[in-house]
Amino acid sequence: AYSVVAVTVRGSMATKRDQIMREIFSTEKNYISNLHLVAQLFVCPLRVLCLLPDSVLTGMFSNVEAILAVNIELLVAMRDMSVGDAFLRLAPFLRLYSLYANNFQRANELILEWTHRSSEFAGFRKVQEDRPECAGLSLPSLLIMPVQRVPRYKLLLEELLKCTKEDDPDWMKLDGEYVCL
């Protein structure tokens, strides 16, 4: 027989877990939308317009398109399987973030340098940043998002683990030992 207290604690744990799951999905969708903005409003048009040398374009945007592709896969995997399974399956690909983070300071330096150096790039950047889709976010504000995402995953997964019963098949997969972020 279950006590009222045990049922209430279990119910509140499940409610908290559901809230965290909704937060994981909603923040992932928002994050992917912002990465799409970077690709669609900045990377692709800059490639076509040839406003920057290829080396500068690569330096500014690094592997953001690869990160976008991985995160789309992660979202699909989270919908199709458990969150723990999705992160275990895609954890090796999340290493792309290290390359991106290591390049981030250089990317910001290039943005500043080329904003001052090229009036065409400065004008392009301003027009794109002023678009309603950017919601007031500057290019550097969009580009820092991948740097901030992995620590956010770690926090969300730790919170999810706290609300997951140890006998749940996802518990071990969510445990920090197994999901290496």
C-alpha cells in the first residue's frame, strides 16, 4: 500500500520531470531556430555575395552549419526515443562544440575587424541584424549561443536526472558518467 506522502512525492517528481522535458524541447527548438537564422541570414548570403574572403567566412562561422545539422538530429532523436538515448547516440557529435568554442573569440575579432574594414559587410550586417526574425539579436549574440548550449544541456540533464527514478531505463543514460558533455 502506498502512503499519501509517497504518492504525492512521486506525482510532484513526475510533474517536475515533465516541466524539465518541456523546457528541454522548447529551448532546443528555439536554439535550432536561432542557428537557422545564422545560416539563412548570414552564412548563405555572405557566400553568394562574396563580401568576405572564404578564410574570413570560415573563421567567423566555423562549423555552425554542422552544429545545426547535429542539433536537428538531436531534436528528432529526442522525439523518437528517450532523451537519454538521444544524447548517448549523438554525444560523439557534440564534440563539434569544442572546435566552435575554441574559435569563438577569433570569430568575434573577425566580425569587428570586417565591420570596420568593409562598409559593404557593415551594411549587410546591419540590414540582417535589423530584420524582425533576429528579434534585436546581433550577429555576435547569435554566435555565442552554441558556446552557451553545452553547459545548458548539462544543467538540464542534471535536473532531469534528479527527477528520474533510479529504476527508470533512462536514469543510467542520463547519469553524468554516461552522457559526457
